[in-house]
Amino acid sequence: MSNNSRLWGNVNVLARCGNDKRYLQVNVQATGNYVVAAMPIVRGGKL
């Protein structure tokens, strides 16, 4: 994948087998726990 590619959502994946190439559209989803700030945080600000 290129450096500016998304790693989630609807993406195209190249599948190769010998000389055959097919692009497959897939939907990538992730779940997990994460924290959310209660107020905006400025760049370089202390947490």
C-alpha cells in the first residue's frame, strides 16, 4: 500500500495468482477501546 492509503473503510486489494490479477473491493473495520479528550487539546499542549 502507498504511504497515503487509508487502512480502514472501503479499500481495493490486489490479489495475484500467477499471471492473473484481480482487484477486490473490501470493507475493513476495527473495534477497540480508546480515550477521548474532554476538551480541545492544542498542538504541543500538555496532557
